[in-house]
Amino acid sequence: MITFGIHGALGKMGRAIARLAKDDHRLKLAGAFDINAGLTAPGEGIDEDVLFTGVHDKVSKDIRVMIDFSVPPASLEVLGFCRKHKIPLVIGTTGFSADEEKIIVEASKEIAILKSSNMSIGVNLLFALTQMAARALNNRNFQVEMMEIHHGRKKDAPSGTAKSLEKIILDSMPLDRNVTHGRSGLVGERRPDELGSFALRGGDVVGDHTVFFLGDGERIELKHQATNRDVFARGALDAAIFLAGKTPANSHGLYTMAEVLNINL
């Protein structure tokens, strides 16, 4: 059984991970960390015998891997915490700046880090299918558009998953790397080398992502819809099991969900 910790334990994802872990015989929650620990009671899945505290207060020597779902500043703090204590880290937080991404990559030389914008099995299959389609349709006069929908409380746009899809497409097709996010104010026809990406926000949508490959007389739509956050939590638990005991991935940087699922990207 693998003992693990959750950083951002009082967030929606943290609570889902703790709840699902209780029924997963492979794992045992040993520590729950959150900036608001002490201000509110732990949620479902965090038993009385589980260390529940702010991340810098103390560390349980039993924690073999940490899962982080928080916000970038807090995520970088737990990164330093894990770096100090040599704890492998699963990062599900999104919205990092380019400089923050570099800090994470640098830390991956010292500890094993798995970072993913989306940890659901279905979305990571969507990544693989998008890459397959983009490579097959390269130079075949197909235009590519993307659309994502999330609840109105989401703080970043485009979503981290949308950014991952953008990168996969741009790495597979000779398109302008300046992605068009919306077309307000643009005049003229769509450019052949353009990649359009659109973010919709509202309601309680957990996460929808669609990639359109649009040709003359035909189109292909690759779509994933998440109806609850448990799909991300289950993926995070699988990632933690994969990462526990791993050494830094010096040869290729960060570990990915593709490696967890044995998907070749």
C-alpha cells in the first residue's frame, strides 16, 4: 500500500481525491495539506488519524508521493517542500507562467515530477487521437479549430487542457504558432495556417473539449466531455501510484499521463 499526501486538500479536486482514495486498496492517505487548514474542518475522506495541516507546518515521514491541485503560487511552495524532503510530486495545477514552468522543469532534475493539465483517461486518449489526426491530415488542406467549455468560476482561459491540445496540433502541423483566441476585430478570410481556439464559460460545466478538423466536403470532430471531477481524481490516484518510488526523469524531463496509461505520443 502506498501512502500519499494531498496539497490543496480542501479544494474540490482535493476532496474528490481523498474520498475516492478511501475505497482504493492500493493507497492510504497519510497527510492532507491546505492553506486553510485550522480554519475549517477536514472534508470527507480525511479521517482523524490523517495529518491535516498547512504545508509548511510539518511533514509525515510516511508520505511517499504528494498530489497537488491548488493554484500556481501555492503549487510552487509545495514544489519546494517536496524538493526539500525528496518526495515525488504529481502536479494537476494549471495556469503557470513560462518562468514558473521553468522552475518546475528544473526541480524535476532532483525529484520525480509528473505534471498534466488533465489527468482523466479519456482526455489523455483525446491527446493521442488529436496527434494522430493532425499528423495524418498534415498538408491535406484541413483547417483546425478548437472549443472548450467550463463553469463560470474557472480562473484561467484557455484551459490547461486546451493549451496542451494547441501544443500537440502546432507540433504536428505547420501552422502559425500565434493561436487565434477569438476573432473579434479581425477582417478578411480565415488564414490557411491559422489555429482558432475558443473558450466558453458558464453554468456548472466540468469540462468539454472539442477539436475540429475541417476539410472541403467533410469534417472530423474529436470530443471529450467530463460530467464530474471523479474522472480527474481517479487519474491523479493512478499517477501517484505510478510515480511513487520513481527517480527523476533526467532523460526526458517531466513524467506524463501518457506514460501512466502506456500511450505513445
